[in-house]
Amino acid sequence: NPLNPYNMVGSSKRFTNITGYAFSLAAYATFDGGQTWTETVLPLTDTNGTVYPSTTDPAVTFDDMGNVYIVALPWQGESGPLKSQSIGMSVYRSTDGGRTWSTPVLIHSGINDDKQCVWADTNPGSPYKGNVYTAWENIYTDNTGNSYSPMNFARTTDHGSTWKGITVGGVDQPAGTAIPNIDRKSV
């Protein structure tokens, strides 16, 4: 936490069904530099009332105001008709250093979303100070069998209240819009 060096937060996935390979997430917070930790199991129901069968792969960052963000991958799990499909990207936020957490906000819907990361601009001299950024792959295969993985992008400029994508021609695009010219073709 840039406002409190004794406050740190981590996250991990936790089995909810080991045979079905299903997970929830837990967040761990310390306010004494790691001497003691609290654990919070994060909800699987988002702000729209959608229940995620599973969620995985947390990425964590603090913004300049001490808010904590966990970007997660809600997905269908290994069982059911939509086996192994992702649901998109969701964000949990804590405004109290990781003591309590919001329900997840689905910032992008996509069955091929994966491999997210998150970071924040906390540089006091930056014109973008306070912005939080996340990026992830959107892995897909075309009709000729070639696999692609463009990089999708989202950012918040208002401490997690809203999320948007890249700006094209002065217009903010939706969260999850692909960054142009960043695509990895697998052969």
C-alpha cells in the first residue's frame, strides 16, 4: 500500500470442488508488515447477480489512494456443458486495505479471456497518477486452424467506479478492446 508500508494484500485460488476443478478466491491482508494476516473468501456472485461456477488466477495491485484491486478470471470450471470456457474478466475492490471486498464487477465478457495482469500508476509526478490498468489475452482459433492471442485492455481513471478500454480518435472504447498491433500468432 503506497499509503501504509505495513499493509500488504495477496490472493490465491481455493478449491470449492477438487474433483470438478472449481475454485473461489481468497484475499489475505496484513497491517503489521506480515506479522499477522486475515483471510477473506471472495464472493462468486457478481454485481448483476450472476453466480460464477468458478473463478481463478488473481492479480493484485494498490492504487495511489490505497484501494486494492484483484482482477480475476471467472470461468465455467471443468464440468458442465461449457467446460473450461471463461466468462470474462472481473474486478474486486477493497477501499479499506483488504479488510472487506466488493462483489466482483464483470468488466469484460469473453469466452477466450485468460492470463490477466494488473498494475497501477502511483508515481506522484505522472499525469496518469491513480489510473489502474489491466490487460489479458483473448485466445482464439480461426477457421483455418491458426491460433491468435490479441491483448485486450481496460483501465479505470476514477478509482474503480468505471472501466474503459483504449482511446481511438479521442473516443474511449469499451473495456476489453484489443490493443492494435499486439497479436501473437501461434503456428
